[in-house]
Amino acid sequence: MDMEQWKEILQEWMNKTAQQLREIPIEQYLFGLFKRSKSDTILVAGLSGSGKTVLFYQLRDGSAHQGTVTSMDPNEGTFVLHSESSEKVKVCVVDVPGHSRLRPKLDEYLPQAAGLVFVVDALDFLPNCRAAAEYLFEILTKATVVKKKVPVLIVCNKTDKVTAHTKEFIRKQLEKEIDKLRASRTAISAADMSTEYALGVAGETFAFSQCHNKVSVGESSGLTGDISHVEQFIREHVRS
């Protein structure tokens, strides 16, 4: 193929691209620019059934909205926290679906994240410990999270129940599972393209304190509205 043919192909591609841009409504284009520039976004992630969506409603409305809700689409809203009485700072909260097929949506919002809340079901924790650790491992090794040092709050939800596990127990179990994952992933790192950054310190047992970003652990109850740890985390990382 000679130079002239290459020029024709390039010109055709440029014409098609220009036409596609002209077909995008100006409102949609401006919204996209605004969305990409936002730095007041808090992401809420976790396994399905952990209580993410109820937590979203509590933050926005101060209500659980009739109990458990499973969301297949992201819930997104920009609002002043319902409990806020003095500083009326708006925050964009995005509840990312927990289904494994829908988790890639998280990557769309991470560049704008001021923080990430990872919700864990403290009541039904042990059967889901491995799956929760795998999802958390995936998040903590993402390039965007590491480079931007996105702060993460692990929220042990449903702690209003008597048989719920404590946040300290959950923290230790997650660290143990992630340590196992780290060892197995290191052995197959050449074939694992999803993990972009190593986690922890080589030769040492994994602890969240070794992460590039700050990882803390808190408690909440979406149904009763006891979400002070989450609200404090948001106020700390989203400023006016």
C-alpha cells in the first residue's frame, strides 16, 4: 500500500470521526467533560447483597427504602448528606452493582474518585470472605487506585445484628485471604494481566497498612441508619 492510499484511509477515518462528534448533543458532550473533571465522587462497592444500595439511600434520604434492595444498575446522585446540618457540601455518590459481570463499571468512575467505600456483610461474612477478598484485592491493585492513592473505607455492614462479626475479626480475615491471593497471583503474574501493581511488602505477611493508599475499617447498619463512620469518611475526603 503506497503513501497516497494511506492518506485516503486516514482522511476517511477523520471524516467519520468528525461526523460522529457532530452527532453528539452538546449537552451530552458537556456533561461528559464535567463528569470526567469531578473530584467529589465517592464510590460504593462490594458484593451483591452486602447492603450497598441501602447505604446509598441512607446517605441521600436518611431512609432504608423498605429494606434490602439489589441493584443491577449504578445508583448515582449528587446531594448534600441527609445528616448534614452545617456545611452544605454536595457529594456525588455512585453505588456500583456487585454482580461480577457489572463490576467493570467501577473503572468508569475511578478517575473521579475522592474515596471508595467497600461494603462487607458482617452477618454473612465467612461464606463470602474469599469472594470479598478477591474483589478487594482487584480494587487495591488497580493502577488508578494506586497512582491516585484513593482512600478506601472497608465498612462492616449489618452490625446491628447480634451474630454479626466484629470489624477487627473481618479485617484480620480479609488480610489473611488477601495474603493467600497475593502468593497465588505472584506465582502466575506473567499470565495475570488484571493486576497492575503488587500488593504489600515482599517477604512479609500482608496487612492493609502496607497499601500505597490509606485503608481503614469501620462499621455501619444501613437498616437502622447508623452510618456515622461512612459519613465521617466522606466529610474527610470531600471538601468544599
